[in-house]
Amino acid sequence: MESMFLDRRRWLHQAGMGLGLLGVGSLLEAEGASQTGRRHVDLPHHPPRAKHVIHIFFNGGPSQMDSFDPKPMLTRYDGKALPVRSPETENMTGAAFGSPFKFKKYGQSGIEVSELFPHIGRVIDKMCVIRSMHTDSVTHTPSLMMMNSGTLTQTTPAMGSWVTYGLGTENRSLPGFVVLCPGGLPIAGPNNWRSAFLPSVYQGTLVDTDNTDVERLIADVRNRKIGTEQQRRQIDLLQQLNSSHRKRTGADDALDARIESYELAYRMQAAASDAFDIRSEPAYIRDMYGESAQGRQLLIARRLVERGVRFVQCWHGKNQPWDNHDKLEQEHRFRAKECDQGIGALIADLDQRGLLEETIVFFCGEFGRTPTTELSSQGKSLLGRDHNPYAFTCCVAGGGFRRGTVYGKSDPFGYRAIEDRVHVHDLHATILHQLGIDHKRFTYRHAGRDFRLTDVDGHVVPGVLA
Amino acid sequence: MLTPFLVHRLLPRLLLLSRTFCCALSGLFFFFLCFSLYGATADQAAFFEEYIRPLFHTHCSECHGEEKQESGLRIDHRASFFAGGESGPILSADKADESLLLEAIRYDNEDLQMPPEHPLPSEAVALLTRWVEMGAPWPDDPEQQGDSTPLARMDKIQQSHWSLQPVIRPQIPQVKQADWPRNAIDFFILARQEEAHLAPSPRATASQLLRRATFDLTGLPPTAEERQHFLTMEHDLQWNALVDYLLNLPEYGQRWARHWLDVARYADTKGYIGVGKREERYAYAWTYRDYVVRALNEDVPFDDFIRHQLAADLLELGPDEQWKLGAMGFLTLGNRFIHKRHRIVGDQIDVTMRGFQGLTLMCARCHDHKFDPIAMKDYYALYGIFDSSVEPSYDAKPLLSEEPGEEDKQYARFQETFNKRINKYHNRRHNLQKKISREMRAYVGDYLEYVVHETMPAHRTKTDLNYKTDRVLLRRHNLVADGGVVLWTRYLADREADPVFSLWHQFAELERESFGPQAIKIINSAQEVNPHLLQVLKESAPQSMLEVAQAYGALLEAIDAKWQAILEVDPGDDGFEDEADEQLRQVLYGPDSPAVVENDEQAQNLYHINENNDLRSLDQEAQNTVVQFIDTVPPRAMTLTDREEPRDAAMHLRGDWRRKGQKTERRFLQMLSGESFAAVDSGRPYREGSGRRELAEAIANPNNPLTARVIVNRIWQWHFGEGLVPTPSDFGTRSPEPIHGELLDYLASYFMENDWSLKALHRLILDSATYQQASVDNVEKRLIDPGNQLYWRMNRRRLEFEAMRDALLAVTGELQTHLGGLPTEDFSSPRRSIYLLVNRQLMPGVLATFDVSVPDATLPMRNKTTVPQQALYLMNNRFIADRATEIIARLETAQPATAKSSDALHRLRVSKLYDWVYGRQPTQAERALARTFLNAVPLDQPLSLQPDEKQTVWQYGTGQIDPESGKVSFTPLTYFDGNRWRDKERSLAQPYLDATGGRPGNARAVIRRFTAPEAGLYLFKGPVSLRLNGERGDGIALHVISSRQGELGSYQARDKEKRIRIEKIEVEQGEQIDFVVSAKEDNRFDTYRWPIEVWKVEAMENGGLDGLNAWPSEPAFTASMARWTGPQTTWEQYAHALLISNEFMFID
């Protein structure tokens, strides 16, 4: 009887992630989690085109000239000095370094993709290739922070935290922001997915996808000491204790939320095991993604999104695998081989399930690489490339992004983005826009200031949208 | 206002129009244009704000903004924009196309291309063109509307904003229900309720109040003895006695320190400090934690508490007051932000001002505060104060206890190691600075060339495009440092009338085209110029600024060579006799020469990145010694000391620390000082050392309107769950006057009248009828006031994580509450939660799940979320299951040897559990519930009880390696104690193995044995480290031995982490691989960690390995635990349910 008087909205607030059961709820949840920081805005600001995001992070910074931004001019200058002034980068670089990889036109769009990514090439018609990305720092950590949290420093929330905070999750049994990384941590570790001043529930839940064991993927997801049915009986006992306590003390949102959370948790034990268990996928799907950590993790990403997880971030691996200052040819070949099949499969798979329309999949590094070759301290070529924040490429598929399109241009050597430049802030603004969020109105008050993902900058880029 | 320029420019156009169209129309048009120019129509204003202003900001304001106006042009303000620059107005209204602005951004004109680095994106050019064509609408700048900024309205805000009004004890209001109030608080609360037609709830029951007060003041449940003692006595008397009793418990300080540590962003580590293996731990953060506990227990007046935390080093402390120095951890234990000075100081400002004053200053780092009358200058006034203090190195930090004597061998070893390392650092630093000085002189010509290149765009020539590359190359070889160019630039700027450099400045003014002839004129008419210089210039007849630089370079380098030659003959010489020579020598050796590198900060900018890293790691290594010997070194306080020469800070333009602006004198906030707040602070610059002491006094001043209000609000919040002011760290203009403003003022004045005593404040609050209300819901009242803002009941509160953990350990009888000391890293330790290590960088996931934030910044309050992950933890985590096991074990020792019947025993046990967990007896219904659950036959067993292949490949035992045959003797360990495999009989220093490592015995090695389930190519790897301070023991020996192939590898481990990796071993099915760890001389300090990964792999074409299957040791161990310890018994399951129930987790 008392529950009739429950303030439904407040109840929802406290229920945390469990809101999906109402299909809408997210927003209420976020407010409930912390009513102090958030300005009262109604989300979505406008009808959303996408509901989920998969961010595939080529951490270390892959080379745009060797992947999605062919530079025939650079090849012509191979071994010679570039005729342009080179901007300052981290290390000393020398002569032009033409791409050692061949490019080929793919699909109806005829977008050129290097031989490194044949599987991605096959789905290039589903993608928007932004060749004019740029960012603000020549070093890894600040650029990682920029890509993840929109500032060069590390004290603001990650994009995944912002998005789950704003939109919640649709699955009451899974975390809303999941971070997948095989074998260890990228540089700067958990700073990459922290919720900072947002409530800590919005921080990314890290899953080491080198583990194939579901129990190691999510903390405490299984009780080792009692069986599932017996545990149900134990929870029933607990809930009887709780409900008689509630009868004595009267209605209380917090009590109700907590009672409900045990039910959610009980279900989550099964749901999480299921979401991460790719053994239940048919063999042809597993083959499609390939038997590798990357393939496995991208397949998990699809399963998570399918189950309503809002934001999935897939790191290539620990440290910075794409940071190929030397021996770039071998290293890039190796890295690309690790993930190409999986990414191609993910995009095709999402599309065939009708999920691509509502899922933004994007991949890039924290910056690009120089068209010139990096020199050793003795001035010898290392056959690698230095960091280059002035131009890089980002590929985006799904979620209402234009298909089969190239957007923006870098200069003929790939040093600088020159046309339709897209800053990381702009990319963020555009992704939020597709999720129904106006990046300027989506703020959180902290330490006396209204913070947003795009800091004080960023514009939605209409040219990349369908 | 319409700028004269535009009127002038637009009029002809309008006149022309008026000739074409009719006069009336033109008037209308004029009106429209004027209108758009004055304020711009809403659409146009939006267009401007959306597209144009950001473009200017991003692309132009660096050179044409507030601090720099290249060519006299400034475009961040409307008026200055339209006024134009040295080339005149940049807009041409009659010919929009020919406006300088458009010409420049289109790169049409070779001499005028803006921005100089690269052209704007075409979209931006289109937008700007459209904007100019629209008539350049620019709405009035709000900053220019005199009184609209908070700063301009300072007086008004000072007079009207509630939190800035003097704290005056308000009149106690009248109420109708006069028999309810117990003290003044209740009159204020009840008066509000009566206005809203609400009435308070009845008083809570005695046992509820006992539990509420005990948790509230000590963070622990009441013990049976406490219940007995306080519940049997007369009601009110017992209450006062109870509160006194609780406030006197040492646990009070532990509980309330935890609250304050949130504000102080307490952690034991430095946060992310860069890539690589660096020491993250603070050796002494815990001394701050212990200070807070002690200060609270001793009820140190809060104003002193402030003084200690900001300036204990500057107070006159008696010999028995030295512990107060520990307070300064408040400023020094924040995140290190990769050692970025500006961020550390920023954090100190933030924690001080939000923590004590409820003022947010971070926005004033980049610009004047948008809402509060706090100028950017105020921020840098405080910046100077904190920046004028430095952290003494380890050995200069004050001791908090006696230094161990010579007889302490361990300490002697520490000192030896430390001195060796610190000397290495100092030597390296000294040598580097000498080397840099030499290079600054030897390459002075290069520096000057770069100065030309960097600072004189007009004198750059096409051929110097390669400069940048050259320079990078030089920098890599550490010949020319970026910082050096800056130093030379600065040096030159001050020398316009100098006999050596006056000519330099004259040359710089010349046009590039006519440089040669003009330069000759200057040279020929030069007066009072160094004769050597003149001669060189005459001979070289420079044709460009570049050649001037080269001439100067040659001259100065020659002088240096000459001087060096003299020094070789007479090292004591102090200068040339020849005046002209000496003038030149002074450039390189004079007291303000950039080449004289004597202090660390100057050198900082000149080190090559490798040198800098090198130095830092030497310093780190020395400081790390302290952490290595952490349980040997005596505790020291993390103080600051004032610099010998305190320094005012230059403003960081737009918050960018590299761009220095105007200097700002050290002083207090203007808003809280000067005329209006003369009693707080005069507003004059601080000149006593850094000024920290004066700052502390201004904050701790009873006339400061914020200090007392902010802390009493926090105390209220920690008692009631919500503050009277809902934004406890922001009392600025955006915090509306609180509903209970008068109560807040009453509490603040009461607090100050009672000598800033927190305990007095607790007593007042706890004694109020408001606090003592029941927490039961009431539907009618809830409809009127759903948020309970009027306190018609007590808020029910859930235990925060630390209190929950402590309470769990308390009811099982395990909790250890002794005071102080090093933090424990063992999360499952029975130590009170405040003594667990707080690692900023690596917080256990469970903390985030339970709303404990990463302490990167001061935390005003904790979030209160309820998420299923919390339930998962409580249902499934071993820590909770272990507590259930413990409480049942406690039951077994507590129960009488004989009971009349099993039923009676059953009743007794349930009663005991209720008594411990809830502090009451079960009802009949609850007894029935217990009986049903406990008597039912268990439904199923967990899967983990069945061994699976992944687990059973591992065995645990002890043994030895036969020195002759190299074979391993292996005896399985037989006893599992819930954590470790060991001998059943406990003995000191016995060998054992646990999930991640273990300890070898003195005579027996410990062996983790892997039996290969399938044949193939294998990889074994894993990091080995000693868990205790490795340097103290003699280390361990490791052997990896195959039953078929013999030894695969052998290693030693002691003070460094060792990564073991054995690749590409062909292994047959059933082959045993033994991972053997043995002690050397003895097994003291030999506890080690060695999680082993065993992989079956295949080789890939690039030479890498791809994993096919893995049998990691740690998860196999963990997964098997249930099998070794057995399933949870029904009694344990029952106790587990009680421990995670709402009645236990919530305080009524």
C-alpha cells in the first residue's frame, strides 16, 4: 500500500542502473545518482539517431598515410626532403617516407584503403572516413586524455562516463560503460575511463579480454560457495528480512532501491555470464571475427551492445601497440592483422542485424603519424614515423553517419589537416549530437563551473552526417 | 555604440543607396543597420556567437588578444576590433571584399596572410565573409557593460549575498508547540515546520537512539556492554552520559577524521606520475591522517585546526606540540599531477578555498570568476603564496618521533643508502648545470639566430625554413635548448640602452628590404657603443638581422675563448682589464647573464629531456629509499617551508602556465578583505615570508563570514546526511540563501562562542529534539515536504563503505581499532578501514562501487547510489562470506558447552546472532523464518566445488632440489586454512603458498607444480617481487624445473621486480613443471609474490606467439578455494543474509 505513495521519480533515481526496465529511464537515474552537479536538462535534447557507441582505440597512434589516407605525392618524394615546413613533433624526423603499403579502391564508393585492412576495405561503403582529424598535443598521455575526455589533462570524465551518465543503460543487468582491453593496461591506465567528478558508478568497468573465463571478467559475478538455487533461497530469506524491516520503518526510496538491487544482481549473474560468453555464438560467427584476442573482444562488444550496454571501448592492447617509431612496416602489418578481420566482421555483423543504424562504431588513434621518417639520435632513419597531432584519420560507421564517404583532407603529404578540419572536440560534439545530446547544454556543475565533454569548444560537423 | 569608423565607412554606402532608392527606404535601412551594429539582432548575435567569436578566439586571439596585440590589432573586443590596427581599420564596409580582414584570411596578398601558420579552413573563410557582408554584427560585449560583472558588483554582492554577511547570533523564534524543543536548534526547525503546517515526528526509541548516536560518533555499532550500560539508566541522563562517553572514545576521532579526509582528498599515493616504474607512494601521508584523528580526539579548536593545516611550520610550537606539524599534509598529499608545479599549486588553492571557505576559485585560473567577485588576480595572489613555499627534501622534514640511535643497524643501512643516492643526484645536477653554462656560452651565436627567428617574424627569410629542423637536431644533441632561447630573448628585451645591445634593437626596427644600407647608416652614426662590436659590425656589414646575430655570435664566442685562455693561466682572475672586453664578458658571465645557470628552476628549462628524466629518476631513487625502509625510518611531517625569497606570481594567461602575464602581489581575496572586511584582512600584500601564516589568520578570523558557516554546515551534513546548504563547498553567489539560514548562523555563532569546539557542536546537535526524532515515514508529511527539507523526521542513512566494513568486522569480533601508524595494504585485514592504504591510482573496484571517489580533489560529499554491483559484492565477495564464517565460529566459541536440546541450542544461536548483528532479540516470526531456512535441505551445490581441469593442473607442496640429480622432491601441503596451503601446525616462519605467492621455509622450498594436460609448445611467465621490503632480507632463489628436461631456468629476486619468461618449451602431456622458491641464508622477509602464467602457444609468422590455452596459477587457486574450504553451511548462509540486510546497513 505504501508503495502507491512512493515518489516514483525519486525511487527511480536511487535505483541506479536498474532503470532500463522502464525503457526510458536513464535520465532519472543520472539525476538520482547526483542531483547536485547536473543541470536540469531533459535528455534527449532532440530525437537521437543512435543509441550505442563502440569506440575501437588504436592506442599508440596508427599512421594515416599507411591506412586510410593515401598519399601518392609522398611516395614521389620518398627518401627526399619534403618541400614544406614540418611542424614540430616529439622527435627528430628526416626525409619523406612513402607508404610501404599498396592502396586499393574498395566498394561502390571506391574509397582507397591500404593493404593492411582488406576486411575493413570490404565494409568501407558503410563508413565515413574523416581524413582531417587533428588534436592538440604531440605526446601520448595528453592526446589520450583529449580523445577520451576532451581535455589534455586528466581530471574530467571520459566520454563513456558522460554518455552513460546522460543516457543510462538499457540493460539493468550490465554496467553501462564497459572497457575491453586484452593483456594489461594502456598508458595512463584507468585515467582513460574514469568518471572524475561524475558519480563513480559511471566509470568504465574494465574487462581484461585476455581472460576467457567469465568469472574473471566481472567482479563477484558468481558465488563460489553456494549453488544458484540455494542462493535464490538465501536471497528470498534476505528479502523477507528486508520487507519486514521496511514494514516497520515505512516507505523509503533507498530501502526499496536496495531491495530491488538484490534482484537485479541476482539476474546479472546470469546475464553477465551470458553476455561475455562467446562460446554460445555459432561457429560461423566466431570464424567471421577470427580466433584472436581482438576478434573475441569485438564479438563481446557486439554482444554487449546487443544487450543494451551504452558505451563499449575496445583498446587494441596494453601500453601503446600502434606507436611504431621504428620498423613501422612490420609492426603495422602485425597490428593490423590482429584487428582487421574483427573490425570488418563487427561492422558487417552489426549491419546484418540492423544494429549498425543505432550504433556508432568509430576507430582511430589518439593522433596520427608523420609523413617523414623518424631519425635516431645519430640521424639515421628508423623506418618509422613520429607522432603527428596535426592530421590523422578517424573512421566512423553507423549511427546516422554518412556511409561510403570521405570527409576532409590533409595536405598532399599528410602532415596537416587542411580542409574541413575536424578537431577531437568536433568529433565528440557530433557523436553526442547523434545520441540526441546537444554538447553545449549537456553540462555538469563541479567546483563552481559547468563542465562539458567538449570543454569550451567543438562544433557538430554536419558534413559527416547522413 | 556605433563606432565612428563604421559610421564613417558606411555612410557613403548608405548615401549611395539613398540615391538609388527612395529616401524613406534609406532611412529605414540605416535604422536597420544601426540596430544591427549596436546590438545585432538576435539571429545575427547568435550567428556571431556561434561561429564568429569562436573563430576569432581559436585562430586570432593568440596574437591579437588581451595580452598581445600584433600590429596594434586586438580583436577580442568589439570596440578594438572596429578600431583596427596599425594598418588602419580592417573592415571596409563599402567594399566588403577589399577589407583587410578578408584579404588576410584569403591569403590573397602575399604580404598579409593570416593566420600566418596555415590558412583557415575554407568553411571558416566563408563564414567570415558572410559575416562581413551581413555588416559585421557584433553584440555588445557583456564585459564592457560596466556593472554587469560580479567584480564590478563586488560592493553589492558583499552587502547582499547571504554568506558574506557577518555572523550574528539570530533571535530564537517563537513556536506554538512549546513542549517539543529541547534546545535552540529545535525552535528554528519547528518554526519553519509550523509555517508549513508540519509537525515533528515522535522521539526515536531508546535503542534506536543508542545505535544512531554510536554509529554517528564512532562509526561502529554499540557493543552489548554499552547497550546494557546506557539502556538501563534514566532516559535523559543516560543520553548525556552516552554522548560524553562516545565523544571521549578514540574511535570518535577515527570516524570523524574519515569525514574530514574526504575534504582533504587524502591518499597514500601520488596519482599518475608518468610512464615507467616510479615510486607512487608517499612515505608519510599517514602522519596527516593521524594528526587529524588526534586533533579531533583532543578537540583542537577549529580555528587552530585551520592554522595547523596551512601554516604549522610558521607557528611557535612547543616541544610537546610537534605532532601538529603533521597537519600540513593537508597541502602536500594531493595528486602530484606528473610533478606539474602549476597543477600542484592549483590543487592547494582549491583544497584550501573550497575546503575552508566554500569558494570555488578554479575558474579564476583562466579568467575572472563568472559568478563570484573573484578576479583572476585573486587566484594568482594566492598562487604566489603557495608557490612561495616548497617541500623540504626527506631529511629536512621535521621528525615526529625520536630518531633511532646508532644501535639500529637497519636504520644505519637506510641512511647509508639514502646518502649515497642523494649525493649521486646532487653531483649529477651540479655537473649538468656547469655543462649547460658552458654550452650557453659556446653557442651564443646560435641562440641569437633563433631569437631572431622566433621573435622577429619580419626578419625571417625564406632560407630559414629549415631552422626548425636544425634546431630540433641541435636540441636533440642538447646544444641549443628551447628554454635558452627564451632566456636570451628576455635578457635582450631589458637591454635597449646597453652599449652592447642598443644597436641590436635598432637593427630590429629596420625593414628587411632595405636592411643593408640602413644598417650601415646606423653603424656609422652609432655612439656609446662597445668599440669591439662596432668594429665587427663595420667589417661584416650585415645585410639582414640574421647576419647581425651571426656577427654578435662570433664576437661573443671569441670573447669567451679569450677569457677561457686567461682562466687557464690564472683561474682566480675576475675580469678583463680592457673595459670593452669586460662589457662583452659580462654578457656571458655577468650576474644576470642567461648563461649563468645557478638555480634549479632556471636550469629546469634548459635540460635536455633525457637529462631531466635522468635527474628526476636519481632524485626519485633517493626519495624512494624512504619508502623502501618505510618501517625503519622515523615518521616525519609532510610540511612546507617558505622559500628564502618568496615570489609573487605572474598571471598565467588564459590559464596557460607557459604564458606569463602581469605579476600579482601575494594577498587575500579582495572580496573578503579591505574596507568592507577590514576586521578579517587589510587587503594589503603579504610580506611575511610566503604569506601562508597571514592567509591562515585571515581564514581562521572570527570575522570571516564564511569559515564558521562552512564548517558547521559540513558537521550538520555529516550528522543528517544533507547539509543546511546543499552545496557544502560552494557558498558563492550561486548558492541561494538556505531555508535554514538563521539556524546556520545560530550554529556558527554558537560554535565560535564555544571556542570553535567541534565536540560542543556535536553535543548541541545530538541533544536537539530534531536529531532525536524517529526516522519513520509519514505519508501526509511527505506529500508536503518530500525531500524532508524541514526535518519533520530524521533521515535514515545507509552506512558508508568504511562504516559498513568496520561494522561487519565489529560484529564478528575481529575489528582492530588501535590508533595510528602505517596504512595496511591488505584489504581483508581486520584493521579499521581508515587505516587501509588509499591508492589514488589503483583503488579497489569495490570502493567505486560503493561511492568512494578517487581522492583527486577535495570532495564536498559522497554520492549515494544503489547499484546491483553493490549487491553482487555483498552476495558473492569472499570478504563478506568470511565474515559469515567468522561470526559462526564466534558463535561456536561463545555457546555453552551443553544445551538442553538441539532446539534450545538453535534458539540460543539465533538469539546471539540477532544480538550481535542487530542489537536486539528476534521476534517469533523471525525465529520461524530462521527455523525454516536452517532446517531445509540445501538445493544445490556450486559448480566450483567440482574440480575442473584448469584447477587441478596445479598442486601445492614443499620439497628440495637434489643437488646431485637436479630432481625435485615434492611433498604436497595438506592443510588449507582458507587463504594458504601450509602445515596444519602453525609455526613461526613456516612455509606456505597462497593465491599469488607464498613464503619458503628455512629448510624447505615451496613448490607450485604444474602438470601439463596436453602436449605442445609452452610459455611460462610472471613477475616476481618480494612483498615486504625486499632489501631487508637476503632475497630468494627461484628455479623452474621440468620432470623430463631438468632445469629450465634459475633466478634470484630481492629488491626489484623480476620478470621471468621462459619461451618455446616443448612439453609432453603429463610432464611436471615445478616452480620452486627457496630461501637463501634464512627466510626472513622472504614473503614473495609470483603469479605464474602458463600458456600453450603457437609461433606466428612475425615471430610473435599466439596463445592457444592458458592455465594461470592465481585464478586456478582462487577458483579452487571453495573446493578446499567446503561450501557455505546453512548457518553461514543465514548469518550472511543477516549481515547484508537493510536493518544492518541502515541507521534509523
